Amino acid sequence: MVARDAPEQVLRESLERAGYLADPELATTVWLAESLQRPLLLEGDAGVGKTALAQALAKALDAKLVRLQCFEGLDLAQAAYEWNYGRQLMAIRLQEGQGRVQETDVFRREYLLERPLLQAISQDGPCVLLIDEVDRADEAFEAFLLEVLAEYQITVPELGSIRARHIPRVILTSNGTRELSDALRRRCLYHWLDYPTLAREIAIVRAAIPEADSRLVEDSVQWVQRLRREDLSKTPGIAECLDWVRALHRLHPQALPEDMGVLLGTLGCLLKTREDRFLIDAERMRRLGEAPRDQGVAASTKAATC
């Protein structure tokens, strides 16, 4: 009898081929969200890979990615739908010219402009709906989302309920700028996405920048992980780490340069506020670089990808 991989392991491997290294717990949660047809709420600091997961999932599934970027003041017309008033007015004038005007004639589906939420539930094939940074939207908009997340439908007063033709995979992300309602949390599976371990982040960087020298990658990632323990106002995420390694690879491809002046010149890849830039000076950089190198990095990196 041929042994078969568990479905969550198959999904994890598919995500890896799409360029995203997920740990077993995250892969299981993503698979359960699909199996149970429930949205997945991902919380974590900015830069830990929440948005990247949705992008990789769409790529792995060969699905359309529909993204709704949330912000303060986001309303129904921007998120779900609005009527095409220009087309409706033209239709009314045409009907007037023909001597007949009926209100129902201009409140049909063809006059709806689809925004991300309606676009996602109107797909005939696989779709990943990314509701990004939902914590930035108002509580009133969060309440509107409940129908979409629970029933996979949107109610248009003039038309009734529009149900999903193909239930999308829904991923919501939150950076924790405000507390989300219990009602929204109850409708979702939940996963806290933290910064990756040293071994996993090295594996991520190696996969993204295979041309970079192994010693440079290992030393750079260890340095970034130490930097995250400093009292920074904006902790560098995985994307910043990747930018820094790319910059170092072009400047000094074999290993971290010993010249603090060279390193200071690259900090714009990691530190994105004035306060943090002045906090990390040459002396503090030297101290971060003098910490003992982890000799078990290579072995632990291999284990992280297994």
C-alpha cells in the first residue's frame, strides 16, 4: 500500500514551491480554513509575512488573488459595490426617448460596479480574498464584513442577496493597531504569526536570494535577529532583512564587511525612522556584530525546511 502525504503537508510543499516557507502549525491552520470553509485571521507585527502568505497561497493554488486594502474611512462603495450612475442615467434618458421609464430597469446586476468583496464572491473559479490590515478600517465596516465572512454573500437592497458562486479562501490580516470585535473573531480561524526563528529566516533568505554566499546570509540574518531585540520604534521585518542581504551581496558578497562605515551606509534597508537610525550608531553596530556566531546554524536550517 502506497503511503500518502497528509493534506496539510502537501499544502506546505505547495507553498514552498510558491516561495513561502510555512511551519507545520501554520500550514495545518491554512488547510483547516479551506477544509472547514472558514476565513483565516492572521495577526502579527508588520513585516512577518502575513500578506505574503495570501499571495503565495493564490500562486500555489493557481487562484485569482483579490486584495482589499483596508484604511480608515473605508466604506461599502469602495469595498463591495456601487451603482454605475453614469450608465443608469444614460439608460433612463434612453427610456425617456422611447416613452417608457421603469425604475427596475436600471437596478440590475449589469449596472453594478464590482469592488473587491463582490468581485471575490463572483468568481467562477478558485479565488483567494485578502482583506489586508482589517484593523485599520472602522468598526462599522467590520460589522458589514460579518455577512460576507459567515454566509459568503452580499446583500444589495435593490437586488437581494448575491451568494458566492465558488467559495473563496479568505485571509484577513491585522497588525493589532486596534482590538477586533469578538463577532469577527468568532467567524474566523486564528493564527498568530511571529517573526521566524533564526534557522527558518536563514532558509527564507536562501530561498529568495540563492546567489548570496551562505556565510553572508547566516551572519546577516543573525545580526538582524539581534537588532530586533533592541529598543526600536519600528522593528525590521523579513522584507527589510531581504533588502539588506541583497544590498550587502552587491557591496561585499563574501561576508559581513568589517568596516562600520560600510555597514552604516546600508542601514536604510533596515531602519525606517529617524529615531531608530540615530539609536543604532557605529558602536552599537560593533557590539551587535561581536556576539558569538551560532555554530549550529547550518544543521538547524536544514531541519527547518524538513
